[in-house]
Amino acid sequence: MKVVATSVSFTINGSCLVGSVGFEFDQGSHVAIVGPNGAGKSTLLRLLAGDLRPTAGAITYDGIETTRFSVADLALKRAVLGQHQNEDVAFSVEQVVAMGRYASRRDPSVTPTDDRRCVEAALNAVELGNLRSRSVTSLSGGECQRTAIARVLAQDTPLLLLDEPTTALDVGHQQMVMEIIDTLSERGRTVIAVLHDLNLATSFDRVLLLSGGTLSAHGSANEVLTSTRLSEVYRYPIEVVDHPLRPGGLILPRPVS
């Protein structure tokens, strides 16, 4: 899916949370949104999802403004992973993942077999097959996060919007999620993820750097994630050095002393 933002702004109670942001992502794009706390990252993701209506400008999916889609139609076009997951209701892991299939029930061509296949594939992708019967109230933070990711995968949409997908995950499962994102992009899905870990962002094809609700820079990771720019935006001295194990940079905050 092609996603275009044209001079998008969002203001609430006199405060501008996102100001005149514009970009264009082609189908299969693999994009990281980074920036300090309060930069507008999550707000921008909610605007991209159609959960918030821009106060100015427009966001389009394949040329159609998101405001023209119903909630049900949006659920067939994009899947959203929010920052916070509801773990208070004692559904099983498999039941939560199956909730991602709800929107597809409107499509008569989708069969129960299709639903089961998508749920099974999502559980296996995040290594939760052995926990499918467990109540989500009994899970660790990382297991809850993987359950939420599996629900998004089961939704099987052309656009995935992920807010901090690696939160609460150990290093192995962080890399697993990054590999899933790579695979989805290779298969033509558009994936846009908000990240706090700048080193994870270096593996994305494109990076948007936000500061104070505006777009400080966008382009390839090497173009955007430079020592000078990051130090200025994060207001802390940051060094970008050559990564010892792969092409690209390794981002390091300077020691305090």
C-alpha cells in the first residue's frame, strides 16, 4: 500500500503536536519513526492509522484519504500495535490473536480455514504456539507484547503501524521482530514503526526523525542518523561510529564522565 502524508498537522487545545509533516511511502516500504520524548511520534502514527483526523493536510492510502474510510474498512487496510496492551481480561493467547481476524469476517471469500491458518501462522511467527491456551493475565510483559504482535500479524493487512514493537522484549525476541518486519516488507507489506532504540532504526530502509512535532530529517538511516543531527535533536552528545559486524552505523551516547 502507498501511504502519503501531505502537510499534515494536528493541534489540540491550542498545542500543535504535529506540524506540517509530509512524506510518501511506496508499497513495501520499511520505515522507522524516531525522536525524543514528546516529539509527536505516537500522534503521527495515530494520524497515519486514521484514529486521529488531521487538523490540516491529508493522509491517503493508495490515493484515498483515510477520513473517507469507515472504521471497519480501515481494519482491513491497516493493523495497529499500540503502546499499551489490555491484559485484564482472561482471554487465552489464541483468543486474543484470533481477534485480529474479526474485520475479515465481512469478506465472504474468507473461510474459517483461512482464519485458522492466519492465527496459526501468527502464533508460530512469534513463538507462542506452546502458550496458546494460557490466559493473557498470566503472561510476562514480553509474552504479552508478542501476543499483541501476533494479533496484528493475524489481521493480515497491507499496512502495519507499530508503536514500539520491541518494548519488553529480550534481545533474541527483539531480533525476531526485526526479522518479521523485514520479511513483511519483502512480501510487499508497508511497515511503519515508532522506535526508541536508535540502533534498531539503523536497519530500516527509511527513517523519519521528529523533533517538537516537526520533521527534522527523513531519508536513509545513514543520511538521517548522524552524530551532529542526533546530538542536536536529543540534546545530548551522541556518536555514530562504524558498526563492527555489519554495514552502517552504531549509535552510542557519550559517557557522562
